[in-house]
Amino acid sequence: MKVAWDEDNDSPIEQVRLTVPPTDDPTLPALTFRTWVLGLISCVFLAFVNQFFTYRQNQLSISSVSAQILVLPLGKLMAAYLPSKPIRVPLTNWSFSLNPGPFNLKEHVLITIFASSGAGGVYAFHIITIVKAFYHRNISGVAAFILSLTTQMLGYGWAGLFRKYLVDSPYMWWPANLVQVSQFRALHEKEKRPKGGHTRLQFFFMIFVASFAYYIVPSYLFPSISSLSTVCWIWKDSVTAQQIGGGLSGLGLGSFGLDWSTVAGFLGTALATPEQSGHSGNRQQVQQNIIIRMCIQAWWLLTNIKDICDTSLLPEGIPWTCPGDDVYYNASIIWGVIGPLRMSTKYGVYKEMNRFFLSGFLAPIPGWFLSCKYPNIKWLRLIHMPIIIGATASMPSCELLGFGSCRNFLQFLCLQKV
């Protein structure tokens, strides 16, 4: 059973209307045994993997999309073999079934939300890493855990306060979520194959196999294509050219990368931006539980890997350089040791940079004005200065070739298709 389509309740955003169906089937079970088991497993696994790779030079982040793909056959397997007989909870009137029916879309979505909770990470771990690995100070495990928990709860509190504007508003449509919605529909909806073409599910598996096969090329066969610099090729003996054109340790001018880990490792996928999603009560509860596991893992890495994050002492070729934490360490030096007085006031050398605060405030106005004055010029509406300026926030920890790689070409192709 599906609720009839209501035009008044449809989204005002064209991309959302084309992707998200405005119907619902309230008879589908959601919080099932399969949801909790697969959701918790995927949450713990992604939390472990992403925290582990956070400290590597070329960071690898596995998103909830991976769990979205892998849990589908597992859910169908559980639906095929688990018994459907209800199980009564002792001393209560509650009962549940290990197998309430076919594995459905709502279960799949909730499991993916669980996975997103583990994939997101904990912001306060940067502070813990700086204290132990950079300043070489002691901090107890209890203090580290309380710091992580309180800062996460503070974030959820702010998210709840602004939910009306950031989540409930139909104009906050979060483009990256549409990618997963399309994938959900491709995996669950029955579609007739067009003549001479492919269904969405067939197309998805073709791309999945091709991308997996391509991943082997930069990882094992030709690692050099992860960072290609034309400037360094031309002036290979020039130190200045290496500083200007180096993609890994220079400014990255004229550099590009063909490795998808390079393209999307720091800035997120180039096929959808921004990479954000809304909050839910279930996600908050799962996130509280996963903080403990992530704290244990981060603590183990910081205490068991010798000279972690110290590039001057690490042997050559060891990847535990902590590029993201190095940024926060430098920020602690700038704002804590040097201080704002000698940075941004008349006594500092960077006082002229204060003008950029006004520039950032005024930057969106020309694009907005031109889009209103010339509504028929559609590309003017695509100028989004907060996204353009906000992308530079990842520059300190991201190798510069990530900005000059094929991600810009991919985004251009996507805009042309839209």
C-alpha cells in the first residue's frame, strides 16, 4: 500500500522531485531485528576503519554508501533463512520476530543511517591527538572520553536548535543525499529495461565493477598516477619548481591526480556536494555508543605506534603522518602560543587579513543580485560563493592536487547533465 501522491506536499526543488518519490508505504516494518544487527555492525566497522585511516598521509574515508551496498545481500540472506516465529520477551508482553518479512527499503535506509553515525568521526579526537602526539603530554582515557562525549552532545544540541531551518525546510535539500536516494530506488524498485539500454540496477553494478577494477591501477600497478605534476616534469632539477608544482608537498600548480582516493579523499565526492545529512534520534543514540569504541581505537593507535604524527622521526615510507591533526596543531600554536594580539591586530603581521571578513560577507551579494536581475540566465543561479570559499577550509590538510585533479571536470559534466 502506498499513500497517493499529493502535489501540494511535493518538493519545490526540481532535482528532489525527480529523485525522491512523494509516496510512502506505512505497512513496511522499520526497526526490525535485521535493522539493529546490521546497523550496529556497519556502524562499528566504519567507525574503526575511518578512525584508523585518519592518521595516514593519504587519508581514506569509507562513506555509508559502502554499507548501503554491502548490507543489501546480507539483509536478503537473513530474510531467507531466519525463522519468522515471534519471540516473547520474558516477564513482559513484548514480542518480536527475527524475520518479519522481506528485507525492505525502510530497513535499508535505517541501516545506512546507522552506518553514517560511525563514518562521521568525532571532532574532539583532533584535540586528543594534538595533546599526546604533538605536545607529548599525558591525558587520561577518562578525560579523553568525557571531552569527546560532551563536544558531540554540544553539536547535537545545536543541530536540534536549528533543525527547523536545516532539516525541516524543503529548501535545504542536501544534494549528496540524492545520490543515496537514487541508489536505494535502483536497488529496491522493479524497473523495466528500456530497449537497447540498461536498468538503473544494471548500470549501477556495471559502474561498481569498473570502479573496483580501476582502484587496483593506482593502488598496486601504477601508484605514480596519484600525483602528476607537469611543472615538476619540465623543471625536474629546480627546487622552486618542486615547491610551486608539487602536488603532495608543494602548492600544486599544474598538478592533477587520477586516483579516486586523491580526488575524493579530503574534499568528498566530486559527484555531489555538499556531503551532509540531517540528524535523527536514532542516529544520536548510536553515535553516543560508538564514541566509546572510537576512543578506544584512537587511544590504541596513539599509544602503540611509535612516533606517530612526528614526520621528523618516522621512518621513510611510513604513512602515519596525521595530516589533518597537523593542521589543528598549527592552529593551536597560532591562536594559543602566538595569540591573536600578534596575529590580527596592529602589533601583528597579518592585520590586513581582517578585511577578508568583510569580503566574505559581501561575496554572495553580486551573484544573488545578478541572478535576480537576469532570471533567464540559468548558470547565474549556480554561483554559490559559500561553497566556493568553504572548499578552501580543507586546503591545509589536503594535498593541493586534490583541487586541481579531475574532480572539477567531473563536476562540470554533472552540471551539464542537470
